[in-house]
Amino acid sequence: MAGVSVASAFAGMRSASPVLFKAGCPDCRGRFELAASALRLAIGASSRTTFYSFTCPECGVPVRKPAGERIVELLTGGGVRTLRLHSTL
């Protein structure tokens, strides 16, 4: 793209809407939407050690839920910060 400025290359693009994820709290039974920045994803060696977590915005309780392959795909694609867990033998 010789001769094209960065500003003109992006001039026709619209800003993307932030991704929101629907979630629920098992403690207070609240239902809400969370931004990617409010979630954390931990990917372990097995399905038992792969989960996502957040703090309930309604009652403040930390929530941890299992994350299957589809959930991992959606969360990583939506920009959720991911931690890869490594086991030591």
C-alpha cells in the first residue's frame, strides 16, 4: 500500500461494537451481560481444569464455571483474556 496513509486506509471502517457475553450468577440468580474485560478464561489440560470466571456485578460473589470447547472458542474470539494452565509432573 505504497502512498496510502494509515488514516485513509481506515477511513471507511466503522468502529466495532464491544462484545458482550450473557452470564448468570448461581448465588443471587442475577442475569446480566458482561464485557470481555470482566471475564477471565483458564485453559487447562482437561475439561475439569478449563473454566471461565467473573465477579457477579449484582452481589459481588466470584463465579467460576466450566468451559467446553464452544465456550472457549466464543470467549477467545470475543477478546477475553486467557491463561493457559500447565501441569507439572
